[in-house]
Amino acid sequence: MEKLDSILLPCTDEKCTSTFKNQKALLNHVNDYHKLEYVVNFKKNKDALCVKLKRNKNRLLCPYCTNNFNSFSAIRKHLTRLEGNCETNKDSPNSDLDDENDAVHVLLPDCPSYDDSLPVPSDPCRRHSFAEAIVQGCQSMEASEDEKSKNEWIIGKLQLEPMALIEDSESIQKAEYNAFTHAVNIQRMTGKRFICHPIVPAKRKLQKSSSHEILATSFAHLIHSSPLRDILLERHYFEVNHEVCQMLNADWEHAPHIKYACAQVLAGCILVNEKAGQAVLVNTLEVYCRLRSVDIHRELSNQHGSLPPPTSYYENVCPCVLTTSDGEKLTIGTQTMNALITSTIRLDIKEEPKVGPTTCTADFRSKTIKIYIDHGSWEKAVKISKNTITRQLEQFNLTSQLRQIRSQFHHPSSYYLIRASSFLAMPFSCQPLSVFTFENHEHGNNKTNAHEKASMIASRLFKLIAHQVLSTTKPSLSKAQVNQLASQCATGKVRDILVNISSSLTDADDILILHNRELNNSLTQLASLMSSDIAKVNKSYVIPNIQKRLKALLEE
């Protein structure tokens, strides 16, 4: 799997973290920084001298003074310029520093370290102001300013004042509800504990609010009023802060392993539209770099992209809804990447889980959508950010970590393992299916292979290709493998494509997978044929499995 990042060549020295775009640059670096012995020719007092140099603790010592250098080019310049008279040269007492600064190769700074401890809320004791309490008590969050002013005027005329009802729990952020009573009552009630009961008018029936009208006016209120309250209370969340923004905007070229941390940190996060009282838990997402040199599946630059605007609520991080030819897609964009959300669960209402990038029903077009990070995911992301050889998110179900792509199967970046799922969707059966995983779903009670659809056979080919790319240095496909799959497939378009692939192969030679555009054309056709079956099975298989898992967790 090391080759997935082979766009940059690593230095051959184990302790050196430098990378290079071509073999020539690599050789120049090794010759300048890592050879053990050198010979330098220069003139001293018009006499030609030849001096042999040896590295000592990775430094080259000047034979005429106390200066030492990291590179051969630096010490050669030092000796040539001062002609070996450096011990008596008084003009440049720090000439060794000057020479080092002239070196061609300059290392970039290391990736920042992150604190994985749970951030303390900025002000967990903050309560609604007088005006906010009136808005919350009247549930007039979406009313006009004139309507809000009218409510405040009416309450004042009735000599009522808002009061805060604070939820009694061990949670750091306690939910606050607001009600109204006379100022005299507030004085009598302050500091005492009460049990709240509704008082129903005698001539009017109690109108039960519909489950789809629950309003989440703050994150704490959301958690405590959510149908999934018991599950959410077991987790710890914190709002996106500077460290999270810093990680999500890290450079994938400079630190290739950081892409795995970027995917992990957003797994299980909660998006909240406080104004509309709507929220979703991000069940599964996949991340994409913005650079063509890093990710062939990058988001193309256009006016409707996911780049954060200068006025974004968070620092270079912004949730948004993208309008595409396939429909509207919920994403989280940063300066270096964007995260496509492919499965969500509504938290403010009882609603069937959504699977697919265009299925979210909540409104996230507001510019002040808040993001709350699952602390468990943050801890895992920080751990990943410290491991520069990371090449996957989990040790199990590798093909489930591949993104749902439909083209560019000839490019190494198509096989990045950067699809992450929340604690709810950790089982394979609760994750959206892709061309690589469709073959593994359970279709009804039939456990035999007698009545398999063509899409199952096609998925088997994609899985075979993925395992080849992830496990070998020269991934290839044999004629026998393709013929075996074609023989299992009924007559139709999928079988025709498999036969076409087989016809391009010889019995003796395997066909290479990477950089093979002809094979990619056939695979792209197969992926297109599979798309409708994947959407159907996501609805008939994945969604029921998510519902079963939620039910099991609620009953624990």
C-alpha cells in the first residue's frame, strides 16, 4: 500500500523525511546530504589543494575552523570562498550559518501536534439573555424582528418576566428551557426545585405536538430532546475549534498521512441548524483533496464549489449543500479538501436513516451551521496524525474504506482508504455500499451463489482489483480470473464487458491495472451499470441494518 503515495519519492535514508518529485532531485539530495565521504578541491593562497572529508554524526567538519555543515555544497562553498583561511577570517564569524542558509534543500516544518483531550466548553454556564429567553419561550426563532418585538411588548404589558428552567443532570452542558411568570413569583421560586406539569384548559383537549415538530434551540437542548437521547448521552461532543480547523486544512502533499486523520475527525460529527431546529449525525463520509496531483477525484473548481467563503462561521471550514448533476449533496469544505457526506441520521425528529449523498432532508443552507465533533473520533484522528506511515483508518474491512467512485480506476489515488464511519455505522452492514463492497451484502435468505445478479459478479471483479492494488507493487489481472467471472454471469451487458476485457488479455501475460486506460474504460462502464442496483440495496439492506443497530443500542 506504500505506493499509493508514490507521486513523491521518499529519501533512501531512514531518518530523513524529505520527498522528491523525480529521481534526479532524489539523487542530488542523497549526494549532498547523505554520502559518508567527499573530496573537495579549492585554492589556498593560490595553491591547489585537495581535501578529503568524512561525515561525523551526520555533520561535515571544516579542517581549518570549528564550523560544521549538514551538506557537501555548503562546506564546499565555505572552503572555496575563504580559501581555507577561515580560522583567521574575522569578517564572517558566523559564516557557517550563512553557508547553511545557502543550501538548496530546505526542509518544510513538521506537521503540528494536536491535543486529544476533550475541550472544555467556552462557557458551559452561559444562559439565555432576557431577549433570547423571550424568543425561546415563545418559540419565535424564525419570526420576523417586528414579531419578536411585539411578543416582548405583550409580555411586558402583562407584567410577566422570563425564567430559566435548567435541566437537572450530570451533563456539562445542561439544557435550558424558558417560561414566563409574574416577577413576584420569580422572587419566590428562585433557588428552589420544582416538578413541571402541563395545565390543560378544561374546555380544550391537550394537543400533542407531532414528532416531526421537535425544535432544537441549542446543542444541549437538542441532545436532551432527541429521539436518540440515550445513545447521544453516552458520547462526548465539542464544537469545532482552532485545532480541528488546523487539522482539516493540513496539506496533503506535505503530509500524505494527514488525509486519514481528516476523514476520521469528521466521522460521527453532528451538524446543527439552530435557527431551524434541525440536526443530523454524520454516519459515513469520504474525503477528497483539492489538488489534481494528489487526488484524481478532486472537486472541480467552479462557482458552486465547497471552498469556505471569507465569512465562514469557522476558520476555513464550512458545511454547504452542493448542487450537482446527480442532485444536492451535503459536504463540509476546507481550503485543502472537502468531505462528501454519504449517510446521515436525523437527531431532531424520528426519521428513517438516509443513505446516499443526495438524501439528507435537513436544511443546511444557512451560513451559521454549527459542527460538533465526537471526542472519540477526535482521539483516533490525533493518534493517526502522529503516525506518518498510516495507510488506512481501521485494520479490518479495508475495501469498506474505499470511496464510492465510478471512474478513474487506473489511477493510484482511486484506492485511498479514506472513507470513515461513525460508532453507529462501524459494522460493515451499516455502511453505504460501493462497487467494491456490493458483492458482500446479504440478499434475502438465499446464501447460495445460484441466482446472483450481474452486479454481484461485477463487484467481485472490483474487489479483486482493489485487493491487488492494496497488496502488490505491480497489481495485475489474469485472463483466467476474468473468464471465471464471465462464466458465472448470465447473458447481458455485464457479461459482454467481461468478455471484452478477457479478449484483450493473453493466456501467458497478465494485464496491469494501474495506468491502464483501456481497462479503466471497461470498469467505468461496469460501475455505471451497477449504480441503480447499489441504490436499491442501500435502501433495502443498509437502512434496515442501521435501524436494527439503533434499536439494539437504545435497548441496552
